[in-house]
Amino acid sequence: MPRDNEQKEANENEIISDRAVWSAIHYLDPESETDRRKSDIAAAITVLAIICMYGVIIVYLHQM
């Protein structure tokens, strides 16, 4: 039994929180955050463009 307890304690000590992992990633690759922001901005612009096109189509169809 002591061997199982030692293994369980070792596994519990190896657990790393998500916050620690993300802070390590940002420390090692500070540009990852700017890449994420750029992709978020691109996604927002794409969504707005689709909404505008949809609105133009609705207006065009109502005028017919």
C-alpha cells in the first residue's frame, strides 16, 4: 500500500493549474497574445461584413 500512496502523491504534485500553463506560454511566446487579438479583430470584421451584406440583400428585396 505505501507504494500506491507514493504514486498518488506524485500524481497530485504534478498537476499544474491552467493559469500557470498560460502564464508560462505568454512568458515564452509574448507574440501569441497579439496574434490572438489580430485574429479576433479579423473575425469581428468578417461577421460585421456578413451582417452588412445580409442587410443590403434584405433592403434590396423589399424594394422589389
